[in-house]
Amino acid sequence: MLQLGVLCLWRRRPLVFGVPAKNLGLRKVASGVSPPGSTSPRALNIFDRDLKRKQKNWAARQPEPMKFDYLKEEVGSRIADRVYDIARKFSLALDVGCGRGYIAQHLNKETVGKFFQVDIAENALKNTLEMEIPTVSVLADEEFLPFRENTFDLVVSSLSLHWVNDLPRALEQDTDEIQVNYPGMFELMEDLQGMGESNCAWNRKALLHRDTMLAAAAVYGEMYGNEDGSVPATYQIYYMIGWKYHDSQAQPAERGSATVSFGELGKINNLMSQEKKSQ
């Protein structure tokens, strides 16, 4: 089965399966732009960031971009749901690699005061979705954000950081998975292009011959095909979480203030049963 790794800056939570996406046929959901070569000296230079900008701009210019938004819509709603899990309001938040605003459209004014949306593609920022909260669009590369440290109370990112060159290996941890069934390999490739998610690695092959593509599609269908003739693709979603400290949130008790020792925890069940009998 094809495994496609994608990254969301948020926390891990139990897997929630999506519903069949709309208008997909057999596709079902089971600081300014940096100049080329201006990455950190210590960073691996794997991806052509200028090409990724062109791919995302092309995708955002299509007459029906929502046709390919099903995965980003699904993950955006999951991230917004996790924001609501935190019992506080964030005055200033940032979405790194926002696309058309897949997270912001699910948030409200009671949760986020102002939302900065950053993306490398200007066409995506010009074609954002409707949203309730006040937003500020910033054209910038995710690798070179034009903000000072300690500016935001909350930072989120959805399906964008997997194309960043300077990303620590520490992000390799237990993942969420979303499986989508496609009519065939070519439909999968069409959707990845429509999402602006085509390959931009420097070592990519510029052209694959038709015979090679047909052979790959046949092998893929034979090895991984479903009984109904569709082929599955699994998107691996990585989640992390981080937000700014605030006085309104619960704080840990002072050291030495506990009234029960860890050694007595095993006796809790007995104590509770005795208390019930005495009532």
C-alpha cells in the first residue's frame, strides 16, 4: 500500500475516521518568499522550495480547487477540534503553511482573537475560504518566518511542513493514518497535482515514459488493489502540540504539598470500598 507522509503541527489523539468525500467518485476518505538556495547552512537541501511555490500557486489557480481539498479539509477540521480541547482563548495565533485557510474556517472568535495565515503561495492567500475570525495573510516561506520570537500564543500547521528542508528527525513518532481509495494510480497522481503536492525533490525524474507509468499502475493495482478495483493510498499524519504559557491555566502543585504518598495509591480501592460500606 502506498504510504504518503504528511505533517501537522499539533498533538496526537485517537484516530477518527472520515466520511466519504464529496464529488470524488471512488475517492473515499477511509517573511517574504525566500530566494532559491537560501536555507540554513546546517539544513539538508532536499526540496526545491521555488518549485513547491509554483506547484501550490498552480493548484490555487484552478477553477475548482475545492475538488482536491478533501484531505486538507478533513485534517484542518481535526486540528481545529484539538484547539477547542484547550480551555483558554488565544489572542494571537499563527498558521504556518495555511493554504486556503483550512484550519481558520473551523475556528470562532471565542477561541482565537486574531489569526495570522502564512503561505508560500500568493494565489492560495488570494483564494482563502470564508471564516469568522479576523485574519491577516502573510506571504512567506515556512523556513523563513518574518516574526519575532514569543509573538504568538498558538502556532498550528496542517499538511505543509513535510516539504520543509530544515526539519528535525525527532518528528518521526507514532502517526495518524487516513486511507483514501482511488479508481487507479493515475487518479491519485491527478489529485496530488491538484492539491499542489507533486514531488519537488531536487533528485526527482523530470519525465517518466508512458510505458513506465502504465506498468507501474498495473503492478500497483495487482499488489494493492481492492476487490472493487480501486487502489488504496494511506496518508500518514504527524501531530505535535505547543502553546504559550498563560496564568489562567491550571498549574502544578508545589513540591511536597501532596497529602497521599505513591506507596499508598495501591490502597485506594480498599479505602473506597470501605467508605461505601460505612455509608
